[in-house]
Amino acid sequence: MDAEVSRCRPLLGTFVEISVRSGSQPHERVAAAVSSAFAAIAKVQQLMSFHERGSDLGRINRLSAGECISVHPWTWEVLNLAKDIHQASDGRFDCGVGWRLAEWGLLPGRDCCSDRDSISTSQTALHMLDENLVRAGAPVCLDLGGIAKGYAVDRAVDVLRTVGIQDAIVNAGGDIRVLGAERPIHLRHPADASVLWYVGTLADGAIATSSPAFSTRYLDSGQRVCGLVDPMTYEPITQCRSYSVVAADCATADALTKVLAAGAPSDSCVFRRYGARTVVVQ
Amino acid sequence: MRWTPVAIIPLAALAGAPVTVCAATKVFLSVEQAQQAMFPGQALKQSPVFLTEAQSDAMRSASSVRHPFRGDRVWQTSDGGWFVVDEVLGKHEMITYAVGINSDGSLRQIEVLEYRESYGYQVAEPIWRQQFVGKTAASTLKLGEDIKNISGATLSCKHLTDGVKRVMVMHQLALRGAVGR
């Protein structure tokens, strides 16, 4: 069996693992490719972090109504995919709910966003102009946590593929993409993180999972909240289930888990449109 | 994309079925491998550090990491950089990690060396295996192998971030300027 280079670093608020079967490639070359793949992930983090005022996202979240800025092509690509999935899912995916997560204390406070009173509750207030330009129809408070992690995984896989690696897996806290040969995939049980389910094998594709179970917390008022917001009601999705989506790329899989969690049936056309498959565990 | 799911099990069955697995230790790098990865070609000299109580207190209050720091896992590079190995308790797991620090005191790199899932119950192997004979969902699980590709339940790395903070404070208090010890 080929030698495997496996590395793990703390990025994107979770542990990111990259494993490469090196085949005939020399070890040094593979190790360098893995480092470059981590660098791509760090770049996505830097561009799309909610916490950094200077990130593309931080700049977008402080736009006044009518203001327009240029962003990195990667940020633009993520926002454009977000727009596409928002439309295809009839609004079940909406990264404009950052204000809600901030209210619940799951994201840092108000100085990350513009004036709270005039803020739009949906991502639709942000208009995609020509390549790399965006304009705020109204101030927004976007959180790309539901899509950028998957996108970062895709960028890492691109780096590996570009240097000729054919067999690899990138796992960012459960957002997984497999390059090449099939790998076994397990899911954590939403009620008990120590229970793992073998759900199948995946080759040349991605799987992502969202579950309210692991980010649930209680506010002082006693209200139960979590990192998943239903964009139709702005209420937390608190069912103890995990929602997984298999798709060709990880950004799409990541975003579609929110659509599934927000109640889209597994056979709805939004999943068919992206050639995606779903797995719900409760 | 080639997705081959196991025969889909009804949700109710999923909820009740006792298919559990204790994920094993994942080893990414040995200490020596991490040293070579962070400081290629450099000779590293082990330089144990002895901390005063005041230094330990300062590290604890800056990082909120409570368990004692082991000062014997500190190395110095020939050009004045440092390599430190430490451990933190994650949510359910112990994480051994290495921090590389440049000679100017800036953070060079973080690598996770070992990641131990410690969910507690190690089921005796033969019984465990028997339990799943003929069960589709478990049929391709291999005992003793790493279970690597787990999708779901983002494990927070906040504690690791705290640990790195503690190492950087330790460097500032006890290592900086300590050349040629």
C-alpha cells in the first residue's frame, strides 16, 4: 500500500485533517503539497471570517445602504453560490442570519455589523454585480459559516489536484471531500458523539453534516438556541438530528445541509438540481 | 461523485440500534517528524524549562488552561527558534500538539501530533465483534483501524487555541532571550 501523509491543524474553528496517499510521488513533494493545501484553507479563513473586521466578510457586514466594494474572487464565488442555493431552495439557505447568531451570543457582538436597526434579515439585500463586485441594497450581517468551510475544503483539494495528487481526503470538522479512490464514511450520532455510523463509501465527491445537537446552548431567558437558524422563521432548529448531504463539491454539500435542516424533503428538486443525496440520522 | 450508501435503515431503527464504535487514537506526526516538518534540516537541542510559580500562574490566567505544563518537551533550534510539545483536553479527547516559534518570537506553525478520542467505554473486542455479525451497517467496520472519515459534530478547537496561547506566554516569560542554554 502507498505511504500516506496525514496532517491535522486547527483552522476554521475546528480540526482540519488532510491525508494523501503519495503513490509514486516523493514524500517531500507530497508534504509540500499538503502545506500548500493548508495555506489555501487559511486564506479562506482570512477572507471569510466573521470575527476579523478586515476580512472581506467584515467589510461587507459594515457596508452602508448603496455602498459597493470589490472582494477577492473566492469570496465572490462563495457569495454567488450562496445566492444560487438561496434561490434554488426558496430561501431555505440564507447566510444573512448572522445578526440572529450574534443575538444568541453564538457570534461576537454588534461592532461586526452595521447599524442594527436598518439591517436586512436576508442575504438578498446584497447584490452581486460584475465579477468581484458586490453592493449592499441595505446593510447586511452575513455569516458564511454554513458554506465557507466546505469551500475551504474544495480549495485545498484543488491545490492537491493541481500538483498531480490523485488520492486524498480533506476533512474540516466533518465537511469532507474525497479525491480519487473510495473511502469509508462515518457519521456521528446526534444524540451521542461517541456513537459512529458507517453510512457508505464515497469516491471523488463530498459529504457535509450539520446538526443542532452539538451547538445547542441555553440563553438566560431559558430559550434553547443553536448554530442552525431556520431562515423562514429566524428560530433555532433544535431537533436532535443530523443532516448530511453528499454532492460533487463540498461547498455545495455544506450549504445544502442547511436546506435539509430547514425542512426541505430529501426528494425535493433543490437536491436533484445539484445532483446531491441526503442522509438524516436521529 | 460516486456515493455508495449502505442499505438505508429506517430512522426508528437508527435511533435504537446499538452500533457503536470507539474511535481509536489518530497519530499524525511523531515529535521527530514534526520537528523536521517545521524546521527542516535544522538540529534541535532539547532545552527543558523550569517555571516559577509566578510564571505558571501567569500562563494559567492568560490561557485558562489548568493542567500542569511539562517543561521537558521544549527544544531550541540552531537559529534561535523553539519547538514545544504540549497537550490539551478537547471536548472529549486529549490532543497532543506541537508549536513552532520563530527566533523573533512569532508563531511559526501548529501541528496536531496525536488525537485521542476518550469516550470511555472500550468494549472487549470479541464480544464487540460478535454483536455485529451479519449487520449491514457494521459489516465493513474494521476493529483496531483508525476511523478517520467522520462527518458531523464539529469538534471545537477552542481548547487547542487556549493551549497555543499558553505556550506563547511561556515562551515570552521563560524562553525569549534564553539563547545557548
